[in-house]
Amino acid sequence: MRVRRHTPNFVERAPEPGDDVVVESVRDMLALPYIHSWSEESGFKKWARADCTHNCQLLMALMDDGSHWVVRVVARLEMS
């Protein structure tokens, strides 16, 4: 599956290695350093997904305080 790092429109930065990658499984995706670092954040609760309007899904980090952060845009994501 192809996964792309989510960068809000108001953030200006140069592309970085790992921003757009292809992985074989959800496990491989969650092991990517940028994604894995979210699971080590204080207050991290769990991963969630949401459909987006461009035939893709969003991987979101849900936090204990109820906030959520879009981490990756995923071309196809299957999680249970």
C-alpha cells in the first residue's frame, strides 16, 4: 500500500525521505519511524482510520484527551 505523510496546507517544508512510501502491510507501516514515534507520545491511546474524499483513508493517532492527529494518508488501509 502507498502511504504519504500528512502535511497540513499551512505548513511549508521541503519533502523529506519517507514522506511517500510503499509498504507491504499495516505492521510495516506502523514500524516507519515517523509513525512509530506517535505511538510513543505521552497521551497516545490508539490508532484509528477514517475515509477521505479522494479514494483513500487517513491514519489518525487518537489521544487520551480526545484529540486526534492525522498522521498518514493511505491509498488502501485494512485494520481490525
